[in-house]
Amino acid sequence: MTLKDQSETVTPGPSGEDSPNVPEPVSDVSAPTITVDQSRATLNATSMPAPASLIGVTLDSRYSIQKELGQGGVGAVYLARDRKLHDKPVVIKVLLEKSFQNSWVVQKFQQEKEALARVDHPGVVGILDTGELPDGKPYLVMQFIDGATLRSQIKPEGISLERAAELMKQIGRALSAAHDKGIFHRDLKPENIMLHSYGGGEQQVKIIDFGIAKLKDSVVAPSTVTGATAGTVSYMAPEQLSGRPVSAAMDIYAMGAIAYELVTGRKPFNPETGFELLEMQRAGVRVKPSDLRPSLSAAACQIILRALSFDPKDRFQNARELGDALARALAEDTVTADQNRIDRAPIPSTQMATGENAPARQTADLSSKTIAARYEPAQVNAVDGSVYPAIETGDYPARRPWLKIGISLVLLIAIAGGGVTIWKRRSLLGTREQSLVYSLTVQKMRDGKPYQDEFESSGREVFENGWKFRMNLASPQAGYLYLLNEGPAAGDAVTYNLLFPEAKTNSGSPRVTADQKLQTAWMRFDDHQGTEKFWAVFSKSPVKELEAVANRVNDVDSGEIRDAPQARAVRDFLQQHSSPQPEVTKDSARKQTIVKGKGEVLVNYIELEHH
């Protein structure tokens, strides 16, 4: 569970003044990819005073606490099962003992309950129930969000414009629904936005953590203090930093900051204090988002800058209006980029599996499973000599010996020049750019059977447990290709499985030709949430550390590198050549990931998340 950065979040005390001694609210569910344990352990109810940890306790003879997801400044969040609804996963939020003694914190906890009860929108986390522990501490029962935080999805270069368009549209509509009910979040940021996954790449925004929200006409606290400063500094509007009355414009400003970060990978301002931020905001955004993302249109750039206006009157007056306008502009940017792209005819991937739906080969237990795959090389047709003209074999006339001498001199000069050219090319080889392209072919599974059609993916989605997939790899250069799967490490030990080259494929050679298409056999995500880790290595020459373990890909070892010194040598090689990191870009149109780097060896680390 990802907890808030307490050095950045400011919460007001009961008097309305900033108080570093007041604990901060904890996010409802900020765990990236939470998965329910499939066991059905029976937990007994208790009437004893609440222990420090509630694991193993059943609340209200209904909610069986399974595990703690994390703690923040004021409360703890647990994963539980609703026994009355077929063990449906739910999230329980409970105040800590020290928070229970602070009347202001208790009041804000009750206000969070009121806020969630007011809003009924798919983009806002739902509240299901409330109650009290035996010692009187209140708790909330909330919707279990099967997904990851928006923060976990933002890459250093930003995300695709197409995806940013959809997310901003959803955020705007969810936030507008809250504003219509008189609820102002005041702490909107990527950590407080979850992405609920429905499979197949479909995601729904879920705004969470209304712990410091401001409510109009609150039943719990009708005379809410004004003039208080609360929120997370980097996403706070100028008037919010100044302690002015709360309004929708504050959340709209935060939306603008999030939009800037989605398309550029960085925040519009990076201050050390709230005062410094206020001065930066007054001066205006110095680096436009289009300066960092040249493909961003002037219209989209202007919309983001308008949302970040110093004066609230200059911003959009409605969150939905902002989200929809930006989504349209970003969608147009995507269409323009697609129209300008020069399409090349795709080359079909070679079918590698021994059967239509061959099961994934399982090896030693690395992360509750190890993925191993079988590769076959693409068929390369031999050159047909008939397309070349026949070489003339007639003799030269004996009476023209000068012609033979002239030809000999020309050949000598050509050979000498060629030698210089070859030497120059070899001397520059170390700086030549290497590139590798990979993608996934994914098959949804339901009850162990294929469900719907296969789809192509660049690997950025969060996949479902039990789905099958194939990895497709190719390089425009000839060279040596290796693929490994990394298992969890224990201490200094690292577990690796070599997936390619395989002894039964390509004569066990890692040598590949230019543009040769490789595709794995079907592999399967197991039934436990996790991240599958791969290392793709492309080299101009054989890699001795990997050549030394090539014989591990056999029916006995199944690719597992069991020799500790060899495993350490592989680990050291990967660490040494993975820095500096290669340039990684996503081609949304082709559903591919393109990796580029300088030098003779290209090493890329690949993560595939599933739950």
C-alpha cells in the first residue's frame, strides 16, 4: 500500500491553523494492484477490545479481516471479506488509537463517511457500510478497487495522449459529480486516483480519500472552519495555499496539474515550500507542456495552462467541461499523429506453439510460477540464383594485355579503399544504435477456456490472472538475442530462467537475422497477483555469460539457472549493461514497444503486471 508523503501533505488543526502535530488522513485504497487471497479461512467473531491489529477478527459478525494493507497518519486500511455476500472483497478503514483521541480527526473521519454517502458515481469509490469496534472506534466499509494508482502508471516521458484523453474525461466527470453534491476534495493527486481494471485494457477511474474534503451543509460539522490550509503542496491552488474559502476551482487547478504530469511525466512546479510555490504560480508556468511533448497541439497545451491559471476566474468553471475539452484536444492530437505516420505492411509472426492452445510450460517456483517458452525462428527463404544474371565466362582477347593490367590496378585500389571503409565501420560499431521491438499477443481466459478474441498489446496494461500470452520479438539488425525470466530474490540469491535460445530451437543458437520474427509459445499468468519480470538482451556478438548457461534450456532444467556462480554472473552482466537505460517508446497504433540504445549490447527490463 502506498502511503501519503507526510512531508508534503498539510492538514489543519481544530483551530484552522496549520498544525504539523495533527496526523494526516490515509487514502481509502492506494494499494497498486491488491488481490484477494483465494483461501477461505474461517475467522471467529470477537467481543474483546480491539487489538492493535484486526487481522483474524470478524466485525459485526460479517466482515472477516484478512490482512492489513497499510497505515497512514490517522488510520489503518484492511482487506476483508463480506460473509453475507459470498466472501465479496471489501476494504475496511479504521481510526488508530491516537487519532481516536483527537476530536477534529474523528470529525473529519465522520465527514468522509458523509461525503461518500452523498455521491453515487462510478468514478468515486463507493461506501458500503459503517460501524464501530467494541472500543467505540468508527470504521468504514468501502468498495474494493481491483487496480493500481494513477501514480504507478505515469512514466518519466508521460503516458500516451490517447490514454490521457480518456483518463482526464473520466476524472472530470467524477469530480463534477462530487462538486454537484457540494463536496470539494482538496487533495486530488495521482496517488488518490485509482484505476479499476475490468480486463481487456478497460479501466475506470476511482477517486479515493475524501479525508480532508470540504462539505457544504454538512450534517456532521455544519460550522466547518474556513481559512484553513489543507492538501498536498504540489497540487494546491494559489487560493488554497493562502487559506481562502474552498471552492471547485481548487480541484480544477489540481486537475490541471495532473494533466500536465500525464502528458509530460513531470509536475508544472517543483517547489520546496508552499510559499515558494505561491510565487511560482504567480509568475506562471515557465515550461509549457508542449515544450516537453512536442507532439502536443497548441489547443491541448492552452487548455492545460488555462486550468493552471493563478486567478480562479480564468480557469474552467466546471470540472467536466475541463475534462471533456482536454479529451477532445488530445484525441485530435492522436488522430493527427496517426495520419502522419508512415505505415509499413506488417509481417505476420511465426507460429511457435506446438498446438493451437498449448499450455505454458511450468518450471521451478519463482513467483508462484516460472514462465518458460519455446521459440522457433522465422523461415528465411534461400536466395534464388535465377534472379541474378549469369556470369560471363568468355576469355579476354590475348592481344589486349593492358586491359588485364588496368583491371588489376582497379581491383587493388578498390580492395584498399574497401579495407579503409571496413576499418572505419568497425571503429564506429560501438556507437551504432541497436533497436529491439516487442509486443504481446493476449488471450483472455474464463474457467480455463479461451474467452473472446486474442488482442495485441504493447505490454503496458494490467492483465488478469489466468490469461495466456505470447511475446513477439524482432530486431532490424542481425545479432544475438537472449530472453530471461527473473524470479524473486532471497538475500543475495537471484533466480533466472533462460527462455531463448532453446536447445530444440534454431539449433540452440541465439543468432538471429535482421527482421526475424520470434514468438513464444503460450504462457500463462498464474492465479496470484504479481509482476512478471523479463530481461531482453540483444548483442552484436555472443554474450559469454549467457552462452555459459545456454545448455540449461532442456527438458530437465527447463531453463532454470541453478548454479549460483553462473546466476551471479548473469545478474552482474544485466546490472552492468542496463545503465544507462535504453530509450523506450510505445507505438499505440501498432501495439508495440520499441527499445533503442547505443553500443554493442542492448539490455531492456520488462515488467508485466497481473492480478
